[in-house]
Amino acid sequence: MDNQFDSMLKGLTQAVEYVQGDETKGRSKTVELKKIEVVPLKDYSKEELKQIRLQNRLTQKNFAECLGVSQKTVESWERGRNKPSGASIRMFQIMEKDIHILEECGIAKQA
């Protein structure tokens, strides 16, 4: 127990000394982050939205529950009266690539 305390005390003392200007008491590490390019949001047609829902074997009600929106919202998308927003569009892009993603993530399951 004393070794752990001594180690912690030494580390804290070095941290204080580093903050006070003694750069020999600190270590730094440079990490290079990879740049990623974000794919733009797709503009889905009402037919494409319905097709994604049907590929996932979901009713409008189930689809709405998976997305956290109302059934009326899904109906409105599929009739072309409204357009889905960013988060929903990203989910459609994911569902288009992997029709099993809802099951794999535990969002939906076969009855």
C-alpha cells in the first residue's frame, strides 16, 4: 500500500512541478490522427425510403419505433410530404448497407 501511495505522490509532485514550468518533469506524446472524409447526406426519394423499410421487413409502425419517430412521420416521408432529417438519413444509409443492422444492434428482432 505504501508503494502505491509513494508512486501516486511522486506523480502528483511531478505534475505540479511540470505545471510550474519544469518541463523535465513531464512527458509528451504526439499522436497523428487520420483524417476521414464524411459521406454527404443522401437525398432519399419516398420510394427509396419505403424500399429500405420493406427490405428490413418492418411495418410503418415498427420502422417508426426503431427510428424513434412517430408512425405519422414515416407515413409522411413515404408519401413525400416531408423529408427525413440528418440523423434519420444516416440511419437509412447504414440500413441500406446492412439490412441486418437493426437485429445485430438489438434494435429489432424477428418475432
